[in-house]
Amino acid sequence: MPDDLESDIQATAEDITADADVLQTIEAEKAATDPTDPRALELAAHAVELARGIATKTIIEHELVVEAAQGPTAEPSEP
């Protein structure tokens, strides 16, 4: 696997993990917040934003892993 591809997969995985940690913190705070508190709405919106970003990043990560699993592509030979 090319080094660039491996580092892209690693960086994406680390980014997903970091976002998931933040999402977990937000969810815990949201659970401890009264639903009528205006902060609950802000927390919920931020959670949705993060979750959407995580979903997008996992799709990208999957594509990178598929690319890595296919191995190096052969260069076309010159006639």
C-alpha cells in the first residue's frame, strides 16, 4: 500500500475517532440538560452536524480502504 494512502486512512480514522469523542461529550451534556433549556437545542444541532460529518468521513475512509485492498494499479504500457 502506498504511504500516502496509508497515511490518509490513518488520518481519516483519527479524525473520525476525535469527532466521535466530541459527539459522546455533547450527548452526555445534552442528556444532563433540561430539554426546555435553549442550550439543549444548540447541543442537539451540534450533535447532528458532527454525526453527519462522521458519516461522510466513514464513507471516504471506506473508499480509501477499498482502494488499498485493490492494490497498486498498473501503469499502461507504451506501444
